[in-house]
Amino acid sequence: MKHRPNGSDEKSYIMIVLGIESSCDETAASLVLDGKNILSSVIASQIDVHHKYGGVVPELASRMHIEAIVPVVDQAIREANLNIEDIDAVAATRGPGLIGALLVGFCFAKSFAFARNLPFAGVNHLEAHIYSLFLADRKPGFPFIALVVSGGHTNIYHVTSYDNFELMGQTRDDAAGEAFDKVAKMLNLGYPGGPVIEKLSKTKDPGAISFPRTMLEKGSFDFSFSGLKSSVARYVHDHSITTEEKKAQVASSFQEAVIDVLSKKLINAAKIKNCKHIGVAGGVSANKTFVEKLFFKAKDQKIDIFAPSPRLCGDNAAMVAARGYTMIQQGALCSLDHDVFSRTKIN
């Protein structure tokens, strides 16, 4: 691997990592310097393609990744004002995610690294989302509680170092983002559901309808949103929800129920682990209403809240490159026979 001196300090080195992400419906590439400075970040979204189906169609997503991967990587290199020869290492999402989608980015990255004889790291998608917190201007200090919350995951971790992530709880059914999408579909609001529900919710009192807050067993940090989703479905079935005003009322009350559950479990986790920092990452962390309400709920407990910038909340390749950088530094590399995985798998 080639290194370039960083300034006058002979012991400091620069590593430029090409990160690639293709776990679901975004094809992304990014070049990151020393695991912390984003030189470029390009994301090709498939939202317009999947919108009419109300959710991601896996086979269609895979085909779109194949079409987008080369142009996206080329654009990322151009925007960083670099050449292929400037890249020192490669990292790609290995899982969890949609197998067909993952294979496109992972195999491309593996081939790129092999052709240029570069180190290659296969990154856990969930760890990468936690690393998006380290790319923000305000970073949580160790130890902290991390929530990875998206369309596919709702997991709480106790993070004690850059490599230690203790899983404290996860969803037993629908992820929070998935529940947003399904409720949006019930209300004919379109896909993805998170942004449209948040926007609509701003116009109505969140306490208008009493939807359930499922906390599960005492002391559990697991989640379950299927009961809440079913309650919303029954309400929509039993009432005439046709006007924008009534849809806004349902959306606001639903969102408030999700925020209450997420906030309570996060604050309880922080108190039990004696953490003064909570970081939220993943697509749902882009929900400003959630982050703001969590901030005010945690303030009384003297717990500070951290979240990435909006461009780093959803799936992106900068977080993959950042996590890949630490793995490569430690020699945690992938060989040519390593494969992707679909199910949740974290240290």
C-alpha cells in the first residue's frame, strides 16, 4: 500500500479509501481521507423507481445497482479531483441487506481492489451507520448509546470504542422506518413514508389519537411496532380518513407514539449504562421532530444527543469508507472467497 506523508510529521500518513454502498436502494460511492475527511460522496437513489410499488422491489433494485455502479464510482473520483492511482484501499458494504443488491457493490469493490492490488474490507452496514456519527461536526464521546433506526433496522448499542458495539436491543418485527412506510401506504401518502409523515404531522396535535406505546417486558430494550401499525390500520378502517386534515391527525399521533417508545428506551439505556451521550443514526434520524423531542426529553437527565448531518443519515458510502479505514488499519481484510450476508450480524 502506498502512503503519502501528511505535512511535516513523518509518522502521520494519509490513506484514501474508496467506499461503496449498495445494500438496498441507493448506489453510493465516496472517497474519504484518513477515515474522517469526506473528499466526495455520490448517491444514486432509486426512490422514483420504487415509488409506484410503495416499497423496494429487490430484483429491480439489483438491476438498477448494476446500471449505476460504474457511473457513480467514476463521478466520486472526479468530484474528489483524484485519479484511480490515488486510491489506497477499498471498502464495501458486506451486509446486512438485500443479497442481490449487496452483491453488485461488494463484487465490484472486490474486483477493483484485486485489479489494483489494494487492501479490501467488507463492512457491516450497521457499524457503518454508527460511524456516520464520527463524520459529524459534533461527535459523541465514549461510551455512548447508539440507535441505528431505518427502514430495515431499529437497534440499540452500547458503544465503548471504535470497534466495540454491544447490542442491547432490536426490533422483533417491523423496524421503525418500515412502520412509517406502511402507515404512509395506509393513508395513500406515497413512498418513502418518513419524510411525508413528518411534514404532515407538523400541522396537527400529536395527542389527538391515543395509539399504543409497546414497551414489551420490563427492562427490555427490544422494540415491537406491529401492534402500533395494526392499531393505526384498525383506526383507518373504522373511520373515514379521506381529507388531508384527518390524515395529518393520524400521521401526527402515529409519529408521536414511535418517538415516545424510541426516546424512553434510549434514555433508559443511557441511564443503565451510565452514558451521557446518545447518538442516533440511520434514515429515521433525519426526522428532525424525533431528534428535537429526544433532545428535550434527555435534557432533564443531562444527556446530550448527537446525529449526523442529513446527507449522512440515509445509506451512503462515506460511512462505509470511514468504518473500512479502521478495519484496514487493523488488518481486518476480506479475501476473494468472502461473501455477503443478509441477516443482522454485528460484533
